[in-house]
Amino acid sequence: MPYLVSSGEEIFEEPGEELIFLAINILDEIGFEQKFKMSQASQYIGYRLKNPGKRDKRYQIFFYQSICGLSVSINKLILDRYLLNLHYWVYILESGVFSDKIAGRFLVLPGKENLFLDSLNPKYWNILEIERKTVGDFYLNSQQNPEFYDPNTNELTTICLDGFREYDLSDGESYLCISEDKEFDYTWEAFIYSREVLQEFIIYFGKILLDRNWYDISDNIDIPF
């Protein structure tokens, strides 16, 4: 927990501690407590609907404090429509079929789309820069349809993936790397290390969570911490 020095300034022992404190304050400021209640266990802090009834009883957003930063997880139903998914085709010799693989999932921060595209690693200009899109499914291979590929080699895929690094896609303040939360597989997880990025992320998606009609979610599995 933070402690105070004589000046009244809060001192945090770890970056993740400062970020989780900031995230809680932001949610309080936008009125999150009107619809959600907070629960805490160990290093987790989660929010789920008050008196959900037949609505979704699961945690819709939760935080996990790490030494270097903050893990933030949000229901996939909220984030799916905002994700940038980079795929590639690979030929499976044993079965003789092509398999669609995910190289990386990303969330380009709303309002930072131009920064992301203008700072994009030149290796990926031909994938994203031409259409200037930051949401949807794109392929690192030159064609989406695998029938154009030579089924006897994965050379094209190897070229596409050579040197591919999730955290070197563009300006680090413009996007987040997304993965499935291993503990709560109905959520997408992002690690955040920047106060500015966290603030933009929490304000934007916190308001979406507040405004959502939760009656359209039928999966009522209750997952306690």
C-alpha cells in the first residue's frame, strides 16, 4: 500500500502499486461504483455487477499488480470488436492442410490510431499502412487465401515471421499487446507500464462497461477470486 511523507505526497514501493492505485481512482471518478462493486483478494482487484440477477455474474474488469507494471483483464465481449489480429497460414505436412495461426493480438488505443500507423515498423507497411486500418483481421502472408501458396513449403510464412516482435510493432504509447488471461479465459489481458496509457485505456473502456446493456450476455458463470 502507498504511504505518505510529510509533504502529503504518496510514495509507492513498486510501479504496479502506483498503477493499480491510479486505475481504482479513475474508475471512482467516472462513477463505476454506481453499477459495479469491487472485490479484492491477494493481488487481484476485480469489479462485477451489483445485484446481477440473471445478468452476467462474472468479473468484467480486474487488475493484477506485478513488480514492473499492471495486468488489466476485461471481458472478451467488450474488447473483441476493438482488436487488431495478425494471422498467418502454415502448411501442416502430416495432414496436408493449411492451418490459420495467430501471430499477435493488439489493441490500438482509441485516439492513437494515427500515431500507431505513422510509427509502424516498415516491415508491416504493406499489411496495415495501405488501408490505414487498426481493427480487424490481417495476414502476415501476402495473401489471405492459402490456395495461392506452394503447399510444399513454409518459406513464405518463415519470411513473414522472421524478426516479428509484438513489442516492436509501433510506438509503445499507441497500442497494447493482448493475450488470453490464463486464469480467467473469458477475458483478454494486457500489461500496462505507463500512467498515460493506463489512463486512456481505463477511461475509455470503463465508460463502455458502464453504458453496456448487460442483459445481452447469457453466460452467468460465477468465478470468485
